Amino acid sequence: MLLALLDVVRSHYFLPRPPQMDPVVTSNEAMLRFEGFSGCCGVYVRVDLDTSGLQAERLGRGTTNVDFNLPMRAALMRLQDHERVEFSVGREAFALSHGAERVVEKKVSLPLRWIKGFSEVQAYQPRLLLMAEVTGVEARHFARSLPLGSVPRQPSFAVQSGGSLRLSQRPADGAVRISGLQRLRTLPGLVQRAERLRIWSDATAGASAWEVIFPVGRVTLLVSPEAQRGFSGEGQVLGTLAGNAWQQALPRVRAELRWQNEIDVDRVAAATRLSVAEVEGALAALGARGLAGYDRATGRYFHRELPFDLDRVEALQPRLLDARELLAGSKVRLLQTIDAGGHDFAVDGSEVVHHVRLRAGQDRCSCPWFSKLQGERGPCKHILAARLFLDGAADVPISS
């Protein structure tokens, strides 16, 4: 499982970049979690290691990140089933020992791209739906069929038929779209001892998650919609960061976080006297700020605190900064309010006026950026500015 994580974080599946082998490790009484990204940030990997499969002297609570270098990879590759293996996770280091060999990896600074990526994957995961589940035997058959050498340029589709799973070049009902099959090259080695494989998908966005389940623990590979699209550049969290519906609930919800492996929304709602919707909104905002991760397998958030300055999260989002500048410059005007909660805005651009329509189904803008992407990479700065205006407006005049 750890070798699979290292394989992902040392890989770049699109543009070559120096590898950032700095997994984030979160510990509590129930689970050890290791999280990381590929060099291109197009694949997120998480190892969930159930502590019931460990003989542990002490299970503390906390989050750290360490630099896994080639000596750690070499030590993991030399391990044999019959050997006794010990490892320790501390605030400043991760150590692995077997026999007379001991490898220690020290804490390092979290890569900037990863900071943005961690925020984005929390927005994708709650939207994933379970599309396929097969046995370990069938998972191995499927993994061996993947053309991971010369991969097709067009998207491929994983299709379940009965208890089997096959790869197709044609879309079909219930099929899972995957662009850039080379990003699944970790799968064949990973499923060799797996009990099951579950595939999750967000058909609208095009992201997919491949959950490999072992007798103890599981590994999840979350793959971005396109090979050239890293999670760090998406913008799915911008709507959450720009809103303020969760502002009052957030400090009360955060006070209830105690490194839980699964955050019980109903229990938090009862303890804080907030509604379930308010708690869920606050957790989504906390996830966007690195204070909570999301586990699609359980459908719940878990508490972890990424080791970086949380005030930098919004500063890393240029669209959000631009939206705030538009608002500060009085360049946003409400034109009219529509029945069922819709609103029309005019937002002054550098040379033209952009028209923004906020609707329950989908927001739209007349700018070229939105026309090209249609919201696939989150809202444009004009929609964000209109949302910020609306959230901060009580009785606002309507422009003529």
C-alpha cells in the first residue's frame, strides 16, 4: 500500500515536474491515513490503514508530512511477509525498521501545489457515486487488460457487466470515463492482494476514484477529469470559499473537531445546536481550508489539520482575489431579482460589461472564460463577485 502511494507521488503523468514525495500522515485511534499527489497533481492517492491490523504501543492524534525518498522505497521493496516490521510516526519524522535496517524520513514543507490540491479534492469526493464493484480476482483480470504502454488519446470507459469489468472505447450507460489511462499504471501491482475493487465517478465533472480494498485497509486513487488538468488548478472550492452561509457556524463546528476518524454530522449538530445543513456547509468550508478530509467510502469527513498557514488558502485563489477587487471597486450591480431566487447582475470588465445570471440550476456569465469552460473548472471571477455581492447584501438598490 505504501509502495503504491510512493509510486504515485514520484510520478508525473502529464508535464514533467520534479517529484514531491512528501505524503501527509494523519493519526488517530482508528486509522492511519497517508495522502499525496502525483507530480502533475492529476492523481490524488490516499492509504487508509485500519489500526486494528497493527500491534500498536501508542496511537496518538495529529497530522504531519514527511519526505519519502528513495531509501524508504528501497526498504519497503525489500520487505518479506515473514519479517517483523516496525514503524513510528511522529510530529517531526517517520521511521521504518526491520531487522538491523532503519530508515528515517524527516518533516519538510508542504508543496504549494499540494496545498491547493488538498482543497480541491474535498470538493470532488462528496459528489462521487459508486458505479462498479468487483472481486479481487476480476480486478486483477481488468488491471492486466489495461494498455498502459501506448495509451489511447481518446477517453476510455470502464464497464461492469455482471461480475466482470472490461475496458471499452465507447461510452455506455453506467460506464466510468477515464482520460489518460497511464494514470492507472499503479493499479496492476496494487490489486495483486486485493479483496475488492470499487469504482466511483462524478459523471458531470469527469473525475473518478478507484478504491482498492484489502483485508485490512484500502487505497484510493482519485483521478482528475483530464490528464492535463491537475487538481491544484481546478477551482471547484471557489463557490464555497466565496460564500458566507457557513461563516457563523464554522467556529462552533471547528470547536467540535478532535481528530475524529469519522465526523458524525448529527452529533455535531446536536452539540452545537446548529442544523444538519449548517454543519455540512461548515465542514465543506473546513475541507476547503485543509481542516477536514472526506472519505467517500464512509460518506463522512475526518479531521486533519494540514501543516500550512490556513490564511494562505484564499490567497492562492486568484479568481477569488479578483472577485473581491471587483466588489471593492463597486463594479458589481444588481439588475433584477427573478422569482424562485434568481438574480441578474452587470459586472464591469476592463473594456466590456459582463452579464451574470445566478440561478438554482447553474450560474452563467457572458465572459469568454465561462463560455469556453461552462463552469467545468468552477465559477469565473464575475460569478464569484456577484455571489459575494448577494451574500453581503441585505437591502440593496437595484440598478436601472
